[in-house]
Amino acid sequence: MTKTVIGTKITNTLLTDYLIIANEDKNIRKFIDLVYAPENSISMYKMYSPYTIIVPKDESPIDLERLNEALENARGYYEMLLGSEKIPKTVLRLNNKAFRNNYNLSDLTKMKLVYYGIYVGVCDISKLDMSKEFDFSRVSPTAEEVVDGKSGVGDTQLKVYDIVLAGVER
């Protein structure tokens, strides 16, 4: 009991200190929003994969029981988009193993949480589609696109933020 009380006190102190620092640090961005999984993304499949156990084995061309395991091992993070952005501009990357209180990826779509993230780069929106994730080919713009200023560079680029803390604020 004493260890639990001391651990909780230390955790709460660290979180309070972090929030004070995070709110002053220009490198940490705060998002308050609902999130959703990009269409046909690994994140979306991960949200639905636990339900595949209800499909009879003989009616599926793949071993659906192992699908969830494969998705779990496929990566250490999952991408989510901000619900408030009509045209996606931002990707929040969340570490699925860091969730507490028995939360999982699909729970996040139902909660308006506060996310603290650090900018880590950009990704093309098409790379969020699971079928194109490992397509490393680059399509060069045509001469007409360059002259018209429509080179395609940046048109579909999303800013990526690794989420270091998410939760409910008072």
C-alpha cells in the first residue's frame, strides 16, 4: 500500500512538472481533438482486427486469428489523423504499447483527449494506405506541373508528431 501511494505521488509530480515544461516548450505541440484512423491504414486494420475472431475459420482465406498478432508485430506505433482538419495536415503517431487503463486504439476515436507531441518529420498521405506503405518509388513531376507551380511536392505532405503524452486535462 505504501509503495503504491509513493509511486502515485511520484508519478503525479512528474506529470505535473512535465505539463508545466511542455506548455512553455516551443518544440512541444499541444493538440486537443478527436482522432480517426486513415482509410485503409494499418491503424484502421488494427482497430478492427480483434473482431475477426467471430469469422468462422473455414470462411476466410487467411488465418484471421493471427492477423491481430501480425499487425501487433508490424510496427511499434500507429498513425491517427485529427478530426478537426477537413483536409488532413497532421499525423499523430502513438505507441500502442504505452496505453494505460486498458485503452486501445479504437478507444481514442471516442475521446477528445489532449495530445502532447514532438515534430519528427513529414509523410505523404498516400503512404498511410497499407497497400502503398512500402512503395518507395518517386513520381517526378511533369514539365507542365513545374511551370504551373503544381509540382506535387508538399501538396500531400503531412506533418508528423510523435505523441509523448495523451490524456484528459481539467
